[in-house]
Amino acid sequence: MFPSRGADDISQIPIKWDCFVLAMADPEVGFVARHGAGGSAVQFEPNETSKWAGKGKIVFHRPHPDSVIDAVMLSSMGKQMRKWFGRSGESFVLEEKEKGVKA
């Protein structure tokens, strides 16, 4: 999501959409996902305990037909998070078991 351009850059590993949603909902991050009535748009809003509370909402589209976020999409999502919420790579790290397409 936040490219580091290092030799072991994990931002280039595609991740499952469900893992991304779970990572956003982690208590340290604190975003709530709201799925609309149809379509692929999912709205993420910081909950009241999140350090980003009151800073607005962001919408990401669930990839389809496969619900896997590729490196290009992750990079774009990271830029949006940095722009609107000031988030960096250090504030968004997937746990080892959640990295990659295969769990």
C-alpha cells in the first residue's frame, strides 16, 4: 500500500480484499466498512475511538471478479489514505498471516 522500494518490499504482494477490510477494522486503525446496496463501492469511516475520527470518509471499490488487490491498486489506495488521513506505511502494516493472496 505504501511502496518502500526496498529489496523486501511487501507492498508489491497482492492481498485479499477481506484481509484489507479486516486490517482497516483493526482497533489500532479503527475504520468501519459500510457496503452500499449493490455495486463494488465500500465506504470506510473512522470510528469514534480512531485517531482519525472526524476526518471524513474514504471510498474504495472492491476488485472484481477476483477480490484481490494488486500492487497498482494498493499503491493508489495508499496515496489516497496519505492525502486524506496523513497515513504512512508505518501506520498500516498487515500481519504476517494476512499478507499475500494465499492465507
